[in-house]
Amino acid sequence: MNEALADIAAVADPVDRAKRAAAFMETMRTEAMPQARQIRQEAVKELRAEGKSLAEIGSLLGLDRNRVQQISEGRTGGKGKSAAPDNSES
């Protein structure tokens, strides 16, 4: 990813550079972020399976216990937004 950003930053034409940066940001939003959310959710579920409480996980991750619960349930932090819960382990 850093190499891709360096390549974009090296584009001489500012219009082309801005367009490439916008395209990269859209790719991150639509592809990388959902994958990162799933990885984080799975890690939180793993910690829960080990017997850690929401408060303990929150302390480890620097998050409020309510946010840890949201992550565990597959909910995003945005108002009115909710990712489809990951039921693959059900």
C-alpha cells in the first residue's frame, strides 16, 4: 500500500495525481476497509472465546466496552449504518 501511495505522490500532473488519489481512496473504502473490519471482528470474537470480557478487550484495544460489543456483532460505528453481521461461525 505504501508503494502505491508513493507512486501516486510521484505523479507530476496535479489533476492526474488528485484523480489517482481519489480512486485509491475509493478502493480502500470499498475493498480494504470491509476486509479490515472482518479481521478485527474475528479477533474480538477470538478474545471473547478465550473468556475475556468486553471490558477487558476494550482495555486491551483502547476502546469502550460498548464499542467492543458493536465490533463483535459486526456493527459499524456510524449513525444509522450497520454492516451485515458475520454469521459464519453460527
